[in-house]
Amino acid sequence: MDFDDERAVRLLTPLRQEPRRPSTVDVRRAVVRGERRRVTLRVASAAVVVLAVLVGGWAVAAPEAGPKPAPRPAASGSRPSGNGPSSPATGLQCTASALEMPANAMGEGMVTGADPSGRYSIGEGTGLGAGQTLLWDDTKSRVVDGPNGLVLEGVNAHGVAVGATDVKKHVPWVVQDGVARLLAHPDGVDARPYAINGKGQIAGSIHNQPVLWPGPDAAPVPLRLPGPGYSGVARGIDEDGTVVGELLNGDRSAAYAWSPDGTPKMLPAPVLDGRPATNYGADQVRNGWASGRVGQAWAVWNLVTGEVRVVTGGMLAMVNGAGWTLESPTDTEASIDTGAGRVALPAVGGKAPFAIQPVALSDDGHVAVGTAITEQNGRRAPVRWVCR
């Protein structure tokens, strides 16, 4: 692996144990400490030069080589108030239910993401010792026809998903109509897609170079870097083609956003303990709002105003298109912060879980998804919350 991706190493790997034997790992901690989509950049900056050699002088270009995205709808200049799509003031209440699982998965599995509308969710089930890649339409599950070990990372509002297999190196895949096929990429090079928008544009990385696939059938285009000596990864993409990710230069990393014309811009450093952070990254973006991990906290950026705020005291803070955050303040709690108040996400069947890991919140705030550890032996269940 070229990147020590904490999501893969610390979240997915521990959870892929045989479901019927006693767990030898602290699964509860493995889930809640997964720190979704946080990357530790540990590759020398010379990796960008190595990339050029490996792919035969693959030229770094702007994503404008692909189809031109439509203008982005303006994001709010401040955090939304109680007059958003829903809020505690309107009596917002959430109910929890377990997502359907294939019969041979024994009801056990996990969710890794969802589309902005909340209709489609992605994840995996484990039954009889074999992993299954899953795509849910609302609560109904479908086993993806694809290679063993395929982990889906992102899905759009059309149900098109992207992910990768990892055997010595990452190999990129796209899933359409429930069937996986390879994404174009240079032979023999680690390539990994992370997110896909409604236009089919895909953000990811190829050998430590952030890239954009203009579409599922297109060749990847390297995203422009701010100068020599940079390496990194693109992890999120907005509906207008804005990409966010993380770049490393020397011993420091920073969150970056690429505008639809390919221009890179460093996002403001979050302030922790009175000092600007020197290592931070952006993991996802929705309607001009981005979020990412910084130290033991999370940061949320408004890409329109440049405002950055830090969410502390929690395990997780994913942002939706209204600027609301899906948070996990403790190992066993999850809630939505609307800016006007907090809405608790209840446990399935009213039974408190041993651990809970929410991973995505729809843009209208009505749907959230995640994974709950429901038994002490580490049994996990995919969960969907509906809030009205």
C-alpha cells in the first residue's frame, strides 16, 4: 500500500474475521476508532516523479480535459439555522432499523457510505467466512457481481458506486447496475477511487497522485499540484466537479480543494490549542461544505466563505449538503448537529449497542446510515436511520 489508509487498516480489516468464532480483537474499539477516510501520508514527495516514470511520462493536467461540469449551486455563507430542511424546532425525530442482509450473511455486515440523497448505501456482509460486497436501495440489499475483496468507497444518487480491491496493490472498480468492471488505470500501479458524483466524475489517487476520472469509461486525469515536491490523494467530489483531498510536502500535510477548472487551493488550517494545525486533510465534500480529520478532532470548511470550524469531543464529524454534521460524541452515541440543536440517533430496537459508527448523512438530513456492534463478541449490523 502506498498510503497507510486508516479506514482500510483500522476499520475494515479487523471486522473481516470469521463471524462465528470468538473475536480475538477489540472490535468495539476497531469500529469507533476507525476515523473514517483519514489518511496518513507517509510516502516521500519523490513519488510524483516515480509516477511519471511508471506510467511513461503521464502528463499532469487539469480535469478540464473531461466534460465541463455545470455551475455549482451556491452554498450558504454560514451554518444553516433551524429553517433548514428539518430541525429540532419542527419536531425532528429519528427511528432506526437494520438494513436487509442476504440470507447467507447471517444478518451481519457493515455500511461504508451512502449517496447524497440517502437512497443508496454501500457496504459488505460476511457469511460463512466469505465477504460480500453489498449495495442497498433504501433497505433492500443486492450482492454486487464483482471480484472477491471489493470494498466500495463511494456511491452517487444513480446507484453507481466505486471502490477497489487490494492484493499487493489497489485495483479500481466501478459498479453499475450491480455489476463491477475495471476503471481505466496504468498497468502495475496502485490506483484507488474514493468518490463519485452525479455526473459520474470520480475522485481518487494513482500512486500518490490525486486524479479525476471524468467518467466511468474515461481515462484518469492527474489533478494539478501547487508545485514540485507534492504528493497526495483526492478523496471527495462535489456535484459541480470540485474535488477535495490532502497533499503532502515534506513533513506537513494540508487539505486542498480543486475547483472545477482544476485550480488547487489550500484550505485554511484549523486551529487546535491556539495553534494552526500542520497536518490535516479533507475527506468529503457536499454542496460547498467539506470535512476532514485534524489530530483528535474534525474540521468543517465552508468552501464559499473560507470559514473553518473545529468539532471536538467526538469520534466523527461528517458534513452534509446543508452544513449539518453527523457526529459520534462517544463510542456508543450518534447524533446530528443541525446548527440549531442536536438530534440523537436511537439504537435499533431500543437496545443500546456496544459501539456505533455512523458514516453518512443525506443532504436533506432525513437519512443517516452506519454500523452498530450489537453483541459483545463483535457481531455487527448495518443500520439506517430515518428522521422526520
